[in-house]
Amino acid sequence: MAVNDIIDMLNHVMDDVILNPKFSFDFYHYLVSEKISRKDIEEFNSGYFIHIIKTQIEEFESFLEGGDSFIREAYPGYSKPEVRRMKTYLEGIINSGVEYERQKKVRKPYKKRKTAPK
């Protein structure tokens, strides 16, 4: 599984979050079930898509603080509790990726003991 597959999946998830506030996707469970490699999750966590999610979170924070007219116009019909839930959900996606990467750290292989011949 490549990083692009993860990004495609999260693009659909982000569309669902913005267009029909659905919060049913569990990113950590997805990573575990697809057995994403350490290399892929490290690449994802340091990639541009995380920057896009963080930018979206910053927009939500600006909206919650009152923001400028452009931000308020970008999310018409959303209440502050809805935006807060979307922000928390996106933060959870980032945290899930970091947690999964932490659990996939490199482990040294077990060394077999050499037995002395008798």
C-alpha cells in the first residue's frame, strides 16, 4: 500500500467531514487493518497532506475565534459546535498517524544464543 492510497482515502474522508459531517472513519483502525509499513507512515506523517489537514484545522480555529469575513463566508450554515467537532476529528487523524508511527518503530531482531557444543 502506498502513501498515495492513504491520501486518496483521507481526501474522501475530508470531503465527508466538510460536506456531510460524518465522523465514522477510524484512521488508526484503517492503518492497522491495511498493515501500513513504517516507511509509508513516516512518509505520510512528514508529507504535504498533513500540512493540508493542519491548514484546515487553522481555518477552523480562526472560524471559532470569530475570524475574518472570508473565513465566516467559507463555512456558512455551520455552528461553532459543528466546526469544533470537525476540528477535533481532523486532529484525531493526525494523532492516529503519529501514534501508529510510534508503535511501528524499528525493533532489533532477537539474537539467538549460541550453544556451546558438548
